[in-house]
Amino acid sequence: MKCPKCGAENPDNTNFCTNCGNSLSVAEPKKETKKLPFFLHNWFMSLVFWGSMGFLFLVVLILFIIRMVKYPEHRKNALICLGVQAGALILIGAIGAYYGGADDRAINKYLKNSDYAGAIEYIENNIDYGSESYYEKRAYVYGEQKDYDAATNEIVTYIENKDDLTKVYSGTIDLLDKYSANASSESKTKAETAKASVTKAKEDAAAKAKAEKEAKEKAEAEAKAKAEAEAKEKAEAEAREKEEAEAKKQAEKEAKEKEKQEAEAKKKAEKEAKEKEEAEAKAKAEAEAKAKEQAENDKKTYGITRDEFAEVLFSYGDPGDTTDADIDEWFEEWKSDPQHWGWVKNASGKWTIPLSESEIQAQAVNFTYKDLMRYPDQYEGIYVAKKFYLRGKVEGTNNKYGAYTVGEYNLPDYDSDFIIIDNRTDKSMKLLEGDIGIIYGVFKGINSTDYYQSNALTDKKVYIEIPEIDMMYFELIEE
């Protein structure tokens, strides 16, 4: 062995140079510690295990094995962590076992003192009624009393009350066999009946599952056969299509020019037909839009459309040979002067042909001035009747009269100012100022835009609200 310091030769296995005393031992290189990926760290595996409440145990186990095999320098830390986790699991399991057996310990304490009633009372107060544990623990108490009939009855009752008998487990049946073996013949019969119902339910469920499985397999087989048949049919169809295409190829080549001309002609005809259809649709849409606009304008201006006009017109008689042109002509005439036709609006705000005097008298509503002013919407458009004192015509009008309602002794109430619009069909009797009579008509509403009073000092116009009545008939009482 050669000394690295002085170069002198030395025997093998010599620790120090015989010439200069330099150490000849070679230090072993320090092993490099591999860095763990994040998913192999203790914190990550612990998080996965506890976060999934143990459901991902296999995943964590695989990661642990990978770490132990590929990273031996980190084994010690991993084993320490494993020990801590195992200790935590054991502690949790012990706590769970202790508290999980609390009911059994409490019941056994009662039984140790032969306090069977106390044990039953404990079960009633601390275990969910109707649960499997409820009935089994009650049966256990009765069994300890050697009352095997009662114990058997508890298990039978549980089975009878079970909605799904397929979920009655074998342990429950074993308890039933245990208690019924020493029970009376009647209890044994009940037990056998209960067991038979459970057996039948499970057999039925198994048969149903088997039938469903067979039906599923049959459906899958049929679907597979159908798919194969369709695939075969498709292949045959494709083969036929290919053969037909090849057979027609020559004929199509010769007829190509002719088809081209026919296609162009067809395209032109379709274009013309489409243009014609679009023009007709456009004209129809414009006509409908115009008619709709006209109807909306008529509704807004006159409160009625042409179709509603015809409906009212024909509600009073057979239309006979009346044409649409006749209706259009009449509607235009009507719009120029609805009152000339003698039409009025009813309580629903719709135009209608007025009733006769007797009909109006029968339907007319009496009112007070204050009611009209407070609730004008309730009276607008309905027939009313009231005794009035006529004051004379409103200046600048031919058929409007000022009027007051009349009270006791036919005295005018000067606080109740009205405008009466004379729309009587029979005006042979002239109305005079000072006439007192009953007016039958339609309440039009409150007019707040046409009538005013002038301020004597400022000469400023002050508009006032005055109720208006369309007078249909006038019954003179006093001149």
C-alpha cells in the first residue's frame, strides 16, 4: 500500500505509514440521504388515513411499503410514526369497546342483583324502541329469568315488525332457536312461523335476484344478437349499395349534364317559389301588424276594437248576410260618434247597446255625492239614478248641464256639483234651468281637466274635480 503523503510503500492492512506515520485508513464516503416525495411523508399518510376515517387503509399501506423498500434510511422514522398511529387506534378501539358495552354492563348489573324489572326498565329508557338490540336485550333478560316463552316472543315480535325480512341476520335466528328450544309448543310454533317467513323472504329475494340476473343476461344476449344482426344487415346493405353504385356509375356519368340542367331549373323554381312565399308571408305579416296596430289604436282611442264592435252588434240579432265590408263601414261611422248610435259603457268598461228605460230603472244604483268622489272607480261605467236640480247649460256646449243633487223638500245641495251630459235618444222634451227630476244614466267618472274657477284677485284658473253622468232618460218631477 502506497502512502498518499510521502509515497513510501507499506505492507497491506497497515494503518499507519512506516516512513512518515501518516494514517493509511480510507474513510468511507458518507451516504447521501434521499429526499422523500411529499406523498410518502408521515404527515401526508396520516392525513389520508385519518381524513378518510380508515377507508383508504390499503392506499396508506401501499405508500408505507414503498417508503420502507425504496427509502431504507427513513425506516426508523416511519416505524415510530406507525407505532404512534397503532397506539392511537388501540386507544380509540378500547374507548369504543368500553362505551359500546355500557348497556350490557348496566343490564348485567341488574341481572346480578336479580332485578329483572330494573333491567327491562333500563332497556325501555336507554335503547331505541323497535331496534334489533332492543328486542334481543329484552329476550336476553327473559332468558336469564328462564322465561323462554317471553324471550321467544321478543324475537318473534322483532321479526314480525321488520319491514325487510331479508335483513334479519342469522344471529337473530340463532337466538330464536336458542330460546324456542326450551319454550312451550305454542311459542315454538310462533318461532317456526317467524323463521319460515324469514326463510321465504330470503328465498323470494334470492329468486327475484336470480330472475333479474337471468333477465339481465337474456337482455344482454338479445342486445348482442340484435347488434350482430344489425351489423350483418348493415354489411349486406353496404355491399348492395356498393354494387348498385358501381352499376349506376356509367349511367350517372352519361346523365350528368341532364341532371345538372334539371338541378339548375329546379333550383331556380325553388328560388322563385321561396321568394313568392316570403313575399306573401311578408305581406301577410305587414297586414296582420297593421291590423294589430289599428286594433290597438282603436282600443286605446275608443275603448273597443273592430272585432269587439261586431261582437256587440251581433249579440243583439242575427248578422244575416252582413259582410266584413259592412262591418268595417259601420265601425268607421260608429267611431265618428259612438253616442249617436246610443252605445254606452257597462260596469266592466265595455261598450254595449243601452238598455230600455225600464231596464235601466231596474238596474240603476242610487248613490251619494261623497261616495262618488271617494270611490269613483267602483261606480264608473254603471247605471245610476238620482234626483237632480238643473242649473242650465255649460257655457260653450250644447248638451252639457250643470246640476245639483236634490235633498229633502226638493232643495238643491249646492255642495254637490255635477255635469250632466244629455245623450237621450228622445229629446222631444226640452230641458230648462230649474227643472227637478230623476236622471237615469251612466256614471262616466271624475273630470279634473275641463272645468275651472277663476280667482277674483289673481284671475288665475283653478281646475276643479266634477263628476259627470251620461243621461239616458229624464223623469221630470217639478218645473
